[in-house]
Amino acid sequence: MAVLSDAKIRSLRPKSKPYKQSDFDGLYVLVNPNGSKLWRFKYRWFGKEKLLALGKYPDIGLADARRKRDEVRSLIAKGEDPSSARKREKAKEASEQNETFAKLAAELLTKKRREGKAEATLKKTEWLHRLLNADIGAIPITQITARDVLVPLRKVENKGNHESAIRMRSAAGAVFRYAIALGVADNDPTYGLKDALIRPRPQHRAAITEPSKVGGLMRAIDDFSGQRTTQLALRLLALTALRPGELRMAEWDEIDEVGAVWTVPAHRAKMRRPHAVPLSRQAQGHVEELRKLTGSGRLVFPSVRSSQRCMSENTLNAALRRLGYGKDEMSSHGFRAMFSTLANEAGLWHADAIERALAHMETNEIRRAYARGEHWDERVELAQWWADQLEQMKNGKNKHD
């Protein structure tokens, strides 16, 4: 039978020394000289008397104290020491407090760096982490909700940067999945945000694909009056169909001038696999000229401001603007679409050879292994055919010879 009631507990007055007022089944209130009233539960574990603190009255009322006592008695009945369970719980809580989003994001970035991810990718990820950390970085990973993650995403989205917001969600999700793999989190709250963000309409990069207009573009490049290295970069972009970043960051040791092969290393290739490009006679001529201009340094296309940095990202597009081509008409990435479209329309080349020339990854492992070497000879012929086509189109001839 209960011996305590809320009225009785409220009536307990402090004395010169602490004293107990029992309830039943080991539960009692400890009244201290300073007036505090603390819940305690006394139990025996393998014959030894032990004590467990259950909270402070009135923060923990009588009913809650009895419920806590019953939960502890249930643990004892199952053969578990509640004191040990409490210590483990406190240790877990302390650990969770230390496992913040910012800490785990930094760990994941370090892991990606050790895996050899491209520096450009690492910098973008670091930037996205900074945006996220401003709002959720200090919060323990287990306490972050989808609503919490949505706050920094909305800030970016409200500025009209819809693509960045989507990438932020992806970056946040990677951190949560990393935490799950480590066993410090149980779920990824970003999954529920999949349909919460505005998805921008896909914008295809501007490209010229009509032979007569391609000819006009190549003539315009011939008349370019800016830096000679920029002009040669545009020509090689057209001839090789490389991604602009792969071309801009090229180093001289990647180009085998004797074997006429330009190999983009895995750490700079978008698909993280080396990409070999056969060089046509025209491309070899441009490389020879570049060797005279920049061959004394490490970079094929160094910046005009520093030989230790490559040509800037905007240089090629700015050159196209100077030639009179608007951003909705032609872009540096557009040279790849130009090659792909006209090479496929010619009907002379295997589709896999064209895809390999563009460094597009085959999703089927067996097919990819086959395609990697099978189409090299065809790609060498394709590269020379394409270089000759560009010359013919420049001269006003549009045949796919």
C-alpha cells in the first residue's frame, strides 16, 4: 500500500540532516537540509544493496517516479543491473553529443580525399558542408530532423540557386549515410526531403551542330585575336571532344607526342578512370606549337597570371563571346555535343566508339571491359576523320567523307 501522496510530499519540511520518506518497493524521497526532494530507488543486486537516482521532485512527480521504479524492477527481473544500464546510456548520450554533423562531415571529406577524389569535387563538397554547418553543424547527428536540414536548403533555394540546394541535400545525405555506416546514427532524414525542393528544368549546354555553322565557328576561331594559347585550346577542344576542365588542367606528362595519345589521368577524369584520346595530325600540330609556347612548364594551358595555375574556367567561354557567340548559342562544353551529333549522323562509326571517345561510362561491366580496348583502332580513324571534317566544314564542304 502506498504511503506517499503528492500532498504528503509537499508537506515534507527540511531538517538539520537529510532524511528519507518511503513509498514502497524500494522507492523513497530524500529530503535535504536545503529543501530539495530527490527520488531514490533502493534494490539488491547479487546480495549487494545498490541505489539509483530517479530525479528531483516536483520535476518528477509521484506517478512518474513509480513508473521509473517499475521500469527498473523490470530490468532487474530480466537479469540486468540498472546501474550498469544507466552508465551505458549516459556514455552513449555523451558520445552522441560529440558526434555532430560538422565533425562527421569533416571525417567524410577526409575519407574522400584519401580515396583520391578530384580536388575540384572536394572543394565543392567542402563548400556545401560550410553552408550546411551554418545551421546544423553543431547539432548531434542523432538529433537532426528533416525540418532542421530544410532550413539551410531553403536559404539557398530562396536565392534562386535551385541546383545548389539539391546538391546540398545530396551532400547532407552522404554525411548521414556515413554516420549510419559508423553506427552513430540510425536514419537519413534527407530522404524525406526528396520532393520538398524545387527541381530546375534541365538546361542543355548550348552547341552548334549544323555543318555550315560549325564551319563558321572554326573560321571564327582562326580569326581569334586574343591569346594564342586560348585559340589553340579552342581548336583542341573541337578536335578532341575533351571536357573543358580536362583540357584546361592538362599537364605535359599526360601527352605522348611520339605515340600521338593524350591520356587524362583518373583523378582528373569525370568518371574517375583514365581516358586516352588519339591525336589527329591536326591536333599533333597544335600540340607541337603549344610545346614551344608552354613546354618549359608543367601545365599545357597555364594562366596568364601564374604559370603554376591552369587557364581559368571562364577563359574559353569568354573567348567564344568575343567571337560573337552568345551563351545560348555555343559553350565550351558544346564542342562535345557538336562532335557526338555529327559523328553519329555520319553513320560511319560504331556507337560504342563514339561513346568511348566522349569518355562516357558503359554501365555493364562486361561490355565496358570489352569496349575499352575493342574500339581503339576505330577511334584513331574516327579522330582523324573528325579533324578532316572540321577542315572541310571550315572550307564550306559538308560531306561526311
